[in-house]
Amino acid sequence: MERYKLPESNIDRTVVSKDLLLAMYTRMLMIRKFEDRVKMLFLEGNMPGTIHQCQGQEASAVGVCYAMQDGDQMTSTHRPHGHAIAKGLTPQEMMGELYGKISGCCKGKGGSMHVGDMDKGMVPAIAIVAGGIPLATGIALSYKLRKQANVAVCFFGDGAVNEGAFHEAVNMGAIWDLPVVYVCENNLYGASTAIADTMKLEYVAERAAAYGIPGETVNGNDVLAVYEAMTRVIAETRAGAGPAIVELMTYRRTGHSRRDPCHYQDSPEKEFYFSQDPIEISRKDLEDIHGVGVDTFDEIADALDEEIEAAIIHAQEAPEPEIEDIYDDVLA
């Protein structure tokens, strides 16, 4: 795999309306600002456990989630903050969960790696690598047996594709023609191990051929390219075409976790991928195609800053879960 390359986005960039692109830009910026504040709060010792952040991967989260419909469900990973915010969870719900407070989306019992809200279409995230892939396949089987016109979407990283659960679940989805889209966020590294050291193929999507299903690789830093591909693939899957693999090439601008100094990402690599910032790409589209001015961008940024700071205060003041409630909400 060539290290300094992202797929070409051969799409009509004028198809998506100004309002929709502005909404996606705002959601991406919310994710970035949320993650940046969480980074500092965690390093100051304000949050229990550990966190895995997604700065740089905002376009994949938003482009996928905005292509889904009401009633569809998605599964996430140990790096779920962006997916959750893209799916509609608020900074207040998220911050409360990261602080371990009852104001959180899972009442403070899940923490960073288990955020979610099924009412908003997100199964609480699964921290086990590849753990969400069979679950999404099972959700899709449920849709098919119940004759529901819904689609399951499964996020996983490139580090998951050599797990047995990946093969078993994708193969089952394929042979049963299940309504599930397998979305690989390929950020080039599984923890600190480069994908080139773990896979002979250039792209994960090439594996789709072995299962007899479609696969395509998309510029995961371009929200319009992600949205176009996912809207099309989800529609085909919903119509009965069966599963597909969509690989989103992206890059995390931070370590695997907050304890990772990230020495394995060298300067030329960082320089290239940092220049392909998903938020800046969308901002340029809004400026060049839709004539959005700097005042609008400033207003959006200021409003997000206020919302996130209010969420922090709310989380700090919210009560912790009571020990008597420890068994509530447990399914098994």
C-alpha cells in the first residue's frame, strides 16, 4: 500500500445541498472540538478509565451516519465517540458518560468505550476488536426474518480484519444475503502495527471478492465521497442486494489511546495526512460551491464551544450512579 495516498473522489460535489453539507460540517466540527476538550480533561485526571479518540476520522463517522435512515442500527468500536455524536448523541450525554455520571447516555455505567443509544440507532459500542461485526450480522438477520426494511451498519478498524469474527460474520452475511454494510475505517494502523505488516492485499475491500459480495474503497476524509458511497450502498442493500464492504481510507491524528506517544507515525506521513483534514475539505466546499462566509463558520464554532463547555459543567455537577442500581439495565 502506498503510504501517502487517498482514493480519488470522483463525485459531483454540487449534488449535496448547502443545508445538508453545512449540517455535516457542523457535526464534524462538534466531534473535533469535543475530542480536543476530552483530551485535555482526561490528561488533567478528570475521567476514569482510558479513551480512544478519533480526531481526523470525522468524515467517515458523519458521512456514514447521515446516510442511514430511521430504524437502521449500527455497531461501533473501542473508538466510538465520533460515531455516537454523528448518530445524534449530544455533548451533554457523551460528557456525562465519560465522567461516569447518571446524566450520561448509559447512566455512567458504560464509559468511553460503550457509549450508545439504541433509540437513536446506535447499539452501545463494543470494545472487543471485531466484536461488533457478528452483532451487526445478527441484527441484519433479525431484520430479514422480521421482514423489516432496515439495514445494519457495522464500523470496524483495519486491525479487526484478521480476527476470526470478521471472516465468520462476513461469510454468514454473504451466504444469507443479509441487509448489512460492513464499514472498515482504515487508518493504516492497528494500535501501533502498520496494516502493510499484517495484510498482503493493498486494500481491505479486495477481500469482498472472496465472499462473493461487492467491495469498494473510498476517501474517508471526504465526507461527500463517504456520504455518496454509503447512500448508494445502503440503498442497494435495503433493496435486497445483500451485504457489502465499504473501506474508508482515513488517518487518526492522535495515538491509539491517550497513553500512546505515536512514535511510529513519521513526520512525512503526518504532514501528508494532516493536509487532508476532513473538516477543512468540507469548509472549502462550503466556501467555493455554496458561498458560505467566515462569519457563518465563526458562529458555528462559537456555538459549539458554548455547548461543549456547558456539557462539561453539567457532567461535573451531575450525581454518580448509586451502588443499589448496579444491576439495573443488565441484559445477561
